[in-house]
Amino acid sequence: MAEHEASAVKKVGILTAGGDSPGLNATIRGFGKAAIGRYGMELVGFRDGIRGLAENRFVPLDSKALSGILTVGGTILGTSRDKVHRMEVDGEIRDMRETIAENLKAEGIDALVVLGGGGSQKNAMRLAKVGVNVIHLPKTIDNDVAGTDATFGFTTALEIATDAIDRLHSTAHSHHRIIVAEIMGHKAGWLALGAGIAGGADVILIPEIPYDIEKVVATINRRVERGTSFSVVAVAEGAMDTDDARAMANAQALLDGASTPEAKAAAKAHKAALETAHRENTFMLARKLEEATGMEARVTILGYVQRGGTPCGVDRLLATRLGAAAADAAAAGHFGVMVASKGDGTELVPLENVAGVLKTVPLDHPWIKAAREVGTALGD
């Protein structure tokens, strides 16, 4: 048996947080196999994300536990959406950062690896500020984490959404309908844009480009005039028409400018009301298109199917690369960082540079340009 390489880290914890995503188990495996096999680290996994971390609930992860999970969807560790600085405990909201740091120290855990998206990244940075040796690995099907070329889970979700649009084409064509497919993405349109282009959607609506309903109607009517009696519309769940986008921007401005607790509470309530109303946006869009065009419109919400199931080969490869690179970073004592995908390699990015930064679709992005050049309408 080969000798292990030197590492100051002897025992390391790992957890998965936020929404589930294809590739979480593959990443746990990638990190674990490198950490155990190359560096001789002892590995434990915290149950149910940040909640399990605060409650000190963990299980040992050896080579046997990591075997066979490369292709398994979800996460063997479970997950939650708790925040380390505002966690409900026994009916009270508590700051659990110091408790977590003390628990890790008491268990002899030298470092913590957090797999998650933007919210988990902020949790990781908060823990780093109280002295926890943290490494973050970027996960989300939305692909909206700044500082990395890709997040594991995105490519699998893209394939699932593309396959759905492919299938919706046949029913749209057969019944001469407008099919509106809602794709995940509250604030970033990477998934809807990518799947819409790959699936040949006729209209793609994303949060970054507020749409004019009349222009969407005009696009569909032109297709009918040319003899095409159906249309497929791919819409991100966070896409807004120009009026709603303006109202939301004004609500955010009021919130940003609130100078008293009362004004801030009122602004928050106003914004929350707008967000609640927007949850029915896809159905309202379909009704408006049906009324304006005279064509039957149907809605398909892909929902959680986009997040489930076996990760594709690209995501398994990315997960393994990032996991192995995180083991290298831990062994070298590099903490307070995200392991980012950069080209075919990886790069360590300070959490303070990226935590809380959303990666949205630039309006001059090549995907936008390609969509326009092949005649796909973006509603503007």
C-alpha cells in the first residue's frame, strides 16, 4: 500500500446544503476518495446540511460508504436550507456559528467542506469568519454562482429540460397549441435559455430580459401567418413582463431606501406581495396568449423533475474534478475558498470575493446572440 501524502488536516467533515442537485453524491465521492486514499484523512458526513452541523449529527464515511454512489441522485447525507446565523432552535431564532465552531473543535474536525449554491456559500463565509476552516464546492442547477465556469447539477438539469421541450413539440404540433414550459430559475435564466435553445423553443423568456406580451403575441401570430400552427414558449419561473419588472425594481428601491424599521417592514411586505402574485405568472402568461391569439394554450411546469435522478457524465466528471481539487486544497491548508471550475482545471477563489454575488446571463452573452440569430424571440 502506497504511503499517504503529508497533510495537516487529519479529520474533515462534509455536508450538502440547499436544494438537492444531480452530482452531490458524485462530489462527496470525489472528495472522499482523494481525501482518504491520497492523504489518509478521516472523513465524516453531517446529516441534513447546516441543521445537522449545528446539532452535531454526523456519520463516518469510509471507502465502503463511498462505493456505488457516483451515479446516485440526491444526497446520501440529506440537506436543509438553514442559515448558520439565524436558525430556529426550540422555537427561538439563534446564531449558531460559535456553537458549530465549538462542536467541530470538540470532535477534532480540522476542516469542513460545504457543497451548495449561493446561500450555502454565504453560510460557509459566515463560518470562516468565526475561525472554521471551510471549503465550498459550487452546486446548483441554476448555474448562478459567481466565480466559476460551471456548477455541478446544471448540465444534467439542462438535458432534462431540453428533453422535455423536445417532447412538448410533438403535442404542440399535433393539437395546434401554444405550449408554455416553465423551467426553474428565479433570478438567473441560464437553464431556460440553454434548454430553450437546445430544444428549439420559439420563444424564450428569462429574468434578465423583461418581456413585452404584445411582442410575444406578435411572434406567435407571425408563425401562424407563415403556416406554422403551434408554438413552444420556454419561460424561466422568474421571468417578468416589463410592468412587473418595473414594479419589482421600484419595490426594491423602496426597500433599499427605507430609513426606519417601520418603513423597512412596509417595503418588505410590499415586495413579498409582488413575489407572491408572481408565482402564478406562467399561468397568467398562457391565458393572455390564448386570449390574444385565439389558440389553445397549455402549461407544463417541469418542477423538481429537473433536480432529480442520475447525474449525466459531464456532471459526474465535474463533481469528481472539484471534489479531488478540494481534497488537495484541504491538505495544503487553503481555506475560506470556493473551488471553482476554470476551463479544464480548477481555481481557488476567496469566498469574500463571490459570496452573495449572483451570476446572471449577460445581455451580450453568446447564447443570447445565437438565439436571436436563429430567429428565437426573447420577448423584447
